Amino acid sequence: MSADFEKFFKAAGIRAIRTIAQTAIATIGTAAVVEQVNWLMVVSASCLAGILSILTSIVTGLPEVEKDE
């Protein structure tokens, strides 16, 4: 595995984890009390957001990963 590939997926993974956390917090925040949180929806929406983040990073690239040309 090349260093550029590793660097890219490390950065994309960090970005995806942040997106998952933000989505979970936003989804949990929509419930009035913790007992009303739909945990299946929180997990589902957060996982989907993480997958979309990685796919977006693949398609558009990441500004924090510079190409050595």
C-alpha cells in the first residue's frame, strides 16, 4: 500500500468519524428526553452519513492531503 493511499484513507476516516459523531449528536438532539430517542434511527443515519463522507472524499478529494507532484 502506498504512503499516499494510506494518508488519504487515514484523513478520510478521521473526517468520516467526525461526520458520524455530528450526525449522532444532531439526531439525538431532536428528542425531548433520552427515553424518546429512536436509537435505530441514530445508528442508521450516522452510519449512512459516514459512508457518504467516505464516498464524497473519494470523488472530490481531500484538501488536507496534498499531492506530491
